[in-house]
Amino acid sequence: MRQTSTDESGPFRGERPALWLWTQYILDSLAWIVAIVLALVLRYELTVDQINPGGVAVFCGVAVLVQLIVGYSFALYRGRYSFGSFHEMRLLAIVTLVVSAILVIVSALFGLAIDIPRSTGMIAFPFACLFMAAIRYLKRMYVEGKARPGDEAQRTLVYGAGFLGSSLVTRMMKDPDSPYYPVGLIDDDPAKKHLRLSTVPVLGRLQDLREVVQRTRASILIIAIADVEARQVREVTDHAEGLNLRVLVLPPLKDMLSKGAGAGLTDFREVAVEDLIGRRPVDIHVEEVAGYLTGRKVLVTGAGGSIGSELCRQITAFDPAELIMVDRDETGLQLTQLSITGHGLLNGRDTVLADIRDPAALEQIFTERRPDVVFHAAALKHVSLLEQYPQEAWKTNVLGTANVLRAAKKAKVKYFVNISTDKAANPTTVLGHSKRVAEKLTAWMARSTQDRYVSVRFGNVIGSRGSMLPLFTEQIRQGGPLTVTDPEVTRFFMTIPEACQLVIQAGAIGRGGEVLILDMGEPVKILDVAKRMIAMSGKDIEIVFTGLRQGEKMHEILVGTGEDDSRPLHPKISHTAVDELNPSDLKFEDWLHKCGVDSHGEILPPVTEIGGAVPGERTARRPRSDGTAKRRTG
């Protein structure tokens, strides 16, 4: 019979079969009888002929009756606790102690009549407790032995012998249908060496993985660490390389808990590149966020993009009064609506088709809908394309942002969050300069309105459309080669949900005019990412180095020269200030000059925020819109 299926929720597990409960009581009764006989033998120092059989029979009968009454009163025989669990052992000790105390009282009152010493109950107590505990433990071993995974289950190692690893091993061992059979655990804590969890031993540390795999013939390694960091995943995959070992990870702890009853403990998946270069999510202060989103009208520009769509999904969790999704990409809008509402009909007021380059359309939208909060995610973002067409970056990233800011000011928007990029710190590209101006425009509007108009600056987003990972994935699918600009180039990375968490948090903690920057940890070498993706694909693919593109940095930075890095409100979010720029002072020719280009497409020495030309920058050709290219001179 399969009793373990009801054991999965911990100490409380519902009713056991009545037959087993009565069997347990009979075994407990026998334990008391044996314990009392042993107690008397010891009491009389092995002089058996001094024992009164009639008195012993009466005393044992009393013990059996009292055990039934006390055990039932304390729910020991109601099937409340799982076999041999700590909770059952604790209750068993209490019941046995109470029964022993009653027996002492009985022997004190009637000991002379039945010829039983008063100490019999006290001497019998440890024996009875030991025998009853042993019966339960043997039953537990029997049940767990029957319930172990079948012969077809894959031999599995579990990395992490903490609470999560212990729960995982226990669940595997109790499930006959589990596809995983745990043969050992790996843990870097030396104190856990030789520890056993549900009979499964801790066999060593991560550095011993090769030896452990050879000894156990394991084919699966599961990382059982809650919210594991990318550094740990990289370390595990490095040690597992060449061992013919599939490495699996668990979902984040919050996702497992949301499913309840340990269901998430079976949601294993292969290690993805996001696990290797991602980071822990930002700790969101939910109360602060809910304070400015719940019950408010929220408008998101660029709602059809990677960041904008995830923003919309996260915002809906805070129950806004209305969510207004604005984009010029009708397909993107449809996909976002589909992910939130379950349909993509595009026939409601939640989706608005408009271009931020159109100030009249924006003014009409803001005047009619009167949003309280605006997240400005609409932008052009591809560095190389904007280097060829800087005027497009000007129209969208600069003038488009100015249009949204003016419309927000006229509609008296109280919270405005402009999404920027790490390329705005000491900018050297058209994209960086355009987003830098957008930060300055937002800062000026914050002072003009005296409201919370802030910018959020972060690095590359993992998995966004047109970003590095989808590009590498497609190149691998086509058989290569993978194109990397330089062997030493590094970039900061974050997941899309992480980026959106920061953006949402910024509206709550940002002060007007500030730029908020996420602490993104250590930058990641692009070449390492390419090598890992090739290794995960199992293919032999060439890597080609193309050289840095025009204006591209070898190493990105988050905080520019002369900017502060203070963290007064959140340990992972820096606050800095930028110069203000009045929208009426915008001049295309001046901006082009800062980008290192004149109005005829000639490449000039770029001007940084602190003035002067940047030596050694922009030595490559910049293609012109007419299809030709001119080389920098002088």
C-alpha cells in the first residue's frame, strides 16, 4: 500500500487506515508489557521467582488500558502525525511519561495488593518509550524503502544539503514515480561531510564532483539552492563540464512557494544562459510601490517592446485604476495585451496606437486620459544603426522624449520615469548622447513641475529583442560563426524582470531630477558568454572577432565622471544628479557635434560631458545615409 502520498505536506497528513492504528496500539501495548516485565526483572535483580504473575497481569492490563485512553486523548492514535517524525516522537514521549506517572500512582495505592513495587512504572518508562519509538521508526524505514523511486529513475546528485536540498531528497525518496533517484549530495560545508538526509549521504564538496560522479554513476546534478546566484551556477557548470552530467536548476524560491505544497520542487529545468549571467532580483519595497500605483492611472510608452511589455505586466499586479499602453507597433501592442488579458483584440481603451514623434497626438492622449503616472520606455536602441542614422535618434530619443515630457507637464502628471541606459554615462555613441539629453530634459522638467520626474539607468537586458543572447542563439542555430567584437569586451547584464523592478521602484524612491542606477555587480566578458552558449549547444562553432564598432566602448560604466554614487534609500540603487536642459534650448547641430558628426555626415572628434575630444575614439568609418562612408581626417 502506498502511504507516502499523504506524507508530503509535513507532520500533518490526514487519517491513516484504521487497521494500522489498531495495529499500532496493539504493538504499543506489547511494548508496555515487555517493559514492565523487564522493569520487574531489574527491580528484583534477576531473581525471577520473586515476581507475582497475577499482579504482573493486573498491572500490565492497567498499563494497556491507560495507554489507550491517554494515547487517544493526545491524538496519538488518530493518524495526525507521519511515521517516525519528530512531532510523533515528541508526542509519544509525553504520552509515555503520563502513562508512567499514572502507573506509579496505581502502584503506590494498590502495590501491596498486587505485589508490585512502586518503582516499576519509573523503571519501565524508558524501555516502553524506546520500544514504541523503535516500532515507529522501523515502520517508517519500511514505508520509505517501498516508496523509493523505481529502477528506471535516473541516478541524481543534489548540490546543496540545506533545507531545500533536504526537502528535495525527501520528496524524491518518497515518490515511487519520481524520475530521479538521489544517490548523494554535494555541499561545500565541511561540517556536513558524511551527513545523511533521508538515508542519502553527503559525499563531498563541489571540487570532489568528478570523483563523486565516477563513484555513484550519476547522470543528473540538481542545484538545490534558493535564489542561486549566477556565480554559483557558473562554478557548478564549470566543474560538471566533461562529466556527461546534465545540470538542472530549480525555479526561484518565490515561484515555488506560490505553487504551494512543494509543487515547485519538481519544476526542474536545464541551465539557461540567463542563469549564468543573470543576478538576483531587486528587493522591491512593495508598500512604497503600491502607494503610487494602486488606484492610479498609469501610462506606458513603448508598451509593445521588451521592457515596456514587462513593465505593463508587473504594473497590473499593483491594481492600477487604469493601464494605458502606448506604442506605434501594433503587433507589439497586441502581444502585450494578450499576455495581460488573455486576448489580443485591440478593441479596448487599454491600447493606444501613437508615435511619440507626434506631439499633437500625445497632447490629445494625455489631455483625454489624464494619467497620474508615466513610464517612458519608447526609444530607439541599436547602437550601430543609430550611428548610421543619427537624425532618427534625435527625432525619437530626444524630441520624442521632449514631446512626452511636455504632454505630461500639461496633464499635471505627478510621477514620470524615463528609462535610460548605461551608455548615457560618459557617452561616446549617438545612442548614448541621445539618452543623455533625455536624462537632462527629464531633470529640467522635474524642476519646472516640482514633481517626481526621474530617470533610470541600467545595462544590457538579457533576452530583449535584438540583444546579444537572441543574436547568439540564432547564429548557433544557423551553424555559426558567432560574432564577438573583441576578446576583452565586457558588459553589464540584467534580466528583463529585474530591470522593470528597478524602474517601478524608481517612481517610489526617486527624487525629482535624479538618475537612479542599479548596482549590477561585476561586468561579464562577452567572449565567456559566447563560449558557454556554444558548449551548451553541443556544437563545434567558430567565434569571429569583428572589432569594436564606431564609438563602442571596451568596458561600459554606470556612473559617469563627476557623478555621485550615493544610496540613501535602497542598498542596490544609486542616486545621482545630471545637468538640466531646457527643451527650448535643443539644437540639432550642437547635439550632432557632441556626437562627433557634422550635418554633412563628416566624423568629428567626439565631445564628452567634461569637454574636449576623446583621444583614440572613432577611428573607423561611419556609413552615411547616402550609402557612402567618409574617413575621419585630422
